[in-house]
Amino acid sequence: MRFYGLCFCLLAVLLVILPLWPAGLGVEKEESTAIEPPLLAVVEPLEQESVPQTEKEDLLLSALDFDELTELKIKNAASGAVETIALEDFVLGAVCSEMPATFHLEALKAQAVSARTWALYQHFWQQEHPKEELQGADFQSDPDHWKGYVTMEQAQERFGEKFEAYWSLLSQAVEETKGQILCYEGQPIAAAYHAISAGTTEAAEYVWGSELPYLQAVSSKSDELAPGFEETKTFTAKELQTIFSACALEGEPSDWLEILERSPSGYVLEIRVGDTKLRGLDFRTALDLRSSCMTISYGENGFVITTKGYGHGAGLSQYGADYMARQGSSYDEILAHYYKDTQLCTWK
């Protein structure tokens, strides 16, 4: 039996061991609403470098004497240029690109804290584990495609006549949480987030191969109410043979795919494709599925794959955050729910 990665010599850009982009809701249509976010236009933010799954790193930062940090260096994915951006300007642009401005203020504030924390984590991670391809930057973003961060000018162009109202609300969320980050044992956490969970979030160990005490599975049942919670895709046998050309898909198609293992939250950890075992995350990437929480059936129309949720499932659920906020939860209560045993700290 052949194992991980064999099928993706030309295909897969693997989901990565942290540091990574957290993967959340993008804003594509200005007429979006908090109850019905523009899920058809959601894109997952830019994923960083590919690392073999067997290369597991300790995702906890070592003890550092953190100095005051007011600026970030961000590599533009399109131009390759490394730009220096004020921390709070980045947070505003990140919230704008990652969460619909029509979401509840408390959800936007939770997103602001998550984005700020994630940026600081990335900064310090790169100090300890510098990546040559980042050219001294803390991380990479793609503002031209609204992935990870956008400028005020880009937001103005997209939002049009609604820009002032949206930008004002986003600015309020950032200002009211200014300097606030999430800490675990006194250090910034890897504040991952995603659009919609499968009803329960995923533990970090099942996504990146290393356990993080604050990224554990928690209930997020309200995500089941999200528009687009489930999505179904159909693939013909020929399409699968083309996509998984190295996986020896022969014989009866109904025997080609077999889910071998799921996480406690229901996400597929391992799947057999022909004679090859793959991670569920890699299978998801190859077929451009919204989630690795899936069911698979085969019939006269081909392979029917139904997914639940959107994103890797770890950390903050953005739809869940909006739901909690509309039920009266404050941003700190939202953060405490999704990031276990963390403390809300003030960054000087």
C-alpha cells in the first residue's frame, strides 16, 4: 500500500503545519448580511509554505522577552514586495477582509483580537524559525484578492456607497480592542479561525499534527444553521481518475474510496484512494472541497461527496462567533469559548 503524498506530484498544495493563514470568511459582495453571509464567494486565505505531514514541529513559542511591536513586515503575494504596515492598520485590514462587516460588533471585535494575536504569533515565530522565502517578512498576504488583509482604498472600491458605514463599524471593533491579544502562559497564541465548523470545532493535533492546549474541540452547534453549512459535489469516475492519476483507480468504482479514520469531531483524518492512503485534508485540497468533514457515496451519477462546514475547523468559528454575539455574548466570552484556557492580555 502506498502512502501520503504519492498522488500529488503535480496537484496538491498541502495544508500546512503552523504558521499558516487562519482560514476564514472573505467578503465578496457588499450586499451581504450577517444572517446570510456571501458564502458562495468565500475564499480561504492564502496558505503558506508546504511541509510534509511527518515533519511535526513544536507549535508553542519558546520563552521570549517580547519588546514593543508597532509594525509588521508583510510580503505581498502578487508583487513579492515586502511592505511595512502599522500593526493596528493591519488588524483593521484583516478584519475587513476576513469577516463580513455586517456581522455583529462583538463578533468583529473577537475577530480583531484573533487577527492581532495571530499576527504577533507569526512575527515571533519567524524570529525563531525564519523562512528564506519570506525575505524577512513576518508572513505573506494577498490583498489584491482579499486574502488576509486589504487596504482602505481597496475596501472603498469594493464597498462603494456603503464604505463609510462599514469602515466605521470595523474601525470601532479594532479601536475598542486596541492592543488586546490572547495569551497562553504569557505568550501570544496561534489564533487560528475558520468560516464554519462542522458543529464541533477541530483540535489542532488533527489539523497540523501537533497538539495545542488552547485549540481543542468545542461545541459550535449554531454553525449548523449557517447558509451553506452543507455542500454537495459530484465527480465522475473519469474525473477522479484524472485527479488521482497515481492512485491506481481500477476495477469497480464503488470500491475506489474508503474513509478509514475520523477525528472525534467528525473530520476525515485518513481515506483510501485506490491503493493509496491519504490524509483527509489532502483529499479535500485535491477536490477543492469546503471541509474534510464529509460523507461519500457512489451511484449512477458518480461519486457524491457532501461536506459539513467550511475551513479546517480549528479555533474560532466566524459564523459561530456572530451567532453567539447575537445571543448576547461579549467578544471576550466568544474568545474564551473557542480558545480554551487563554487570557485576554494588553499588548503595550
